[in-house]
Amino acid sequence: MSTRRFALAALSALALAGCQKSESAKLGFKGIDLTGVEYARQLNLTDQDGRARSLADFKGKVVVVFFGYTQCPDVCPTTMAEVAEVKRSLGADADKVQGVFVTVDPERDTAQLLKAYITAFDPSFVALRGSEEQTKAAVKEFKAFAAKVPGKTPETYMVDHTAASYVFDTEGRVRVYVRYGAGAEPLAHDIKLLLADAGQK
């Protein structure tokens, strides 16, 4: 994605998260605390096996949602690899984390392609896709962005998109915005905090 869009996305996230107050803010996330925001509340799309999915399906797990596409050259594979790395590092708690990849390129990302893509990172990951309209609605619900960038041919376009992960707690509430480029450690730190917090309730 372009440097300009990356900067705008980061500034937007900071503005959207500004002054969100709650007891859970004391957890000390390394990512941007989104606790209490009024967006990213719904995600209703179809998974790689053709099943209708929603955030409620993953209740009881910490969920990491990322918007991307399979032909993304760097941001998407790096992020998915980091989520897989973090999950493996959790040992016995690994099954309490769910990676969710939402394609912003449903035109090219078929269910079959998505299944092969996410399985390469972790067989437990879920990929979601919808129609163009459903995809736009999902992007809007998360206050994210996605826009085609023309290529040399109509088929070789790229997609500028939000380069960050949205982390949900075990109750299905969005809690953290983790920007691309931070590495696996901050994501692991915040996931562990959410798992520990859930264990105390």
C-alpha cells in the first residue's frame, strides 16, 4: 500500500480510538486501544467452505481480523505469518486464538483460492468473502478502506487496503488495533493480556 495511505490509516485509527475510557483500558495494550468504540461490531460473510459466518461464531476465543487479498505482495502474507507465529508461541492456549482473513478482492479471491491461501499459514484460520456490496459494507463497518489500483492490464490490479489487525476479546468485542510493521511481539503481548483478562472473569 502507499506510504500516504498508510499514514492516513494510522492517523485515522488514532483519531477513532481517541479518549475511549473503560476499566479494561488499564490492561496496557501495546496496540491502539479500541475498547468501547461503536464500530467493528458485525462481520457477516461466507467462509472458505461456503458457510455463513459471524463474529458470534468465534465467541470464547481471541479473534484477530485482517482485511487483505491473496495477491497482496507483502503486507498480507507478513501479517498472516505473524498471527500464525503468535498462535504457535502460545502453546496450550493456541486453540483460544482465531485468525480471520477477510478478502477485499472477492472478484479474484474464490473460496478455493482462499482456502489454499490461509491453510498455508495455519489450517485453523478462517477466510471470509462476500459480494462486492457485502465487502464494501464490511470495510465500512470496520472504518477500514480498500481501493483498486490499476495495473498494466485489467486483471493485474492491486488493492490499497488498511494494513492493520483488529483484535477481539473472548466476548466478541473489538479491543485493539495493531498496525502493520509492529512485528509479532506487540500482537502476542495484547493477545496474552486478553486471554488472562478472560481467565479472571
